[in-house]
Amino acid sequence: NTDIYETFRAMADALRDHFHNVAPQPLYVVVGRGGPNLIRGMGYLRDTLDGLGLPYQMFGYDSAMSEVVNFAQAVDKWMKAGGRAMVARAMGIS
């Protein structure tokens, strides 16, 4: 099994590095996962996303994958319909 803490730590570190070395991006992060060290991994990712000012939704092992996909599709539609600009404003970027 994949260690979810290690996976989310690597993702969070890469995202933080990109924001600091390239530029912040208005993103909405949706993750759906289950596995070893899930809570620890979600905590690490949550702290990073909060620090970057990014909105997010996390789904655990008890969520159906269809629920995650439906939520991600709704977020994608919202981002395309003005949500991206709203996230950018909330982050203080244009």
C-alpha cells in the first residue's frame, strides 16, 4: 500500500516550492484517498494549503469515488465560470 503521508507530503512540498519559486496560482484542490497514514497526510496537506491560501476539499476512504469525481467536476465548472478569479482575488493575486 502507498503511504498517504509520503504522497501528500511530496505533493504539498512541490506545490509550495512552485508557489515560492515560480508564482502563486489560483487553484482549488480536490483529493480523494484512503490508505496508511491518511489522517497524518491529510493534516500535512491541509496545513500547506491553508498556508498558501488555497481552497480545498478532502475525501477519505469512506467516500465513494463517484462523489469525489462529481465534486471535482462541479469545482471545475465553477472555476471556469468565475471561480478562478474569485480565488485569485482571495489570494491577493491577479
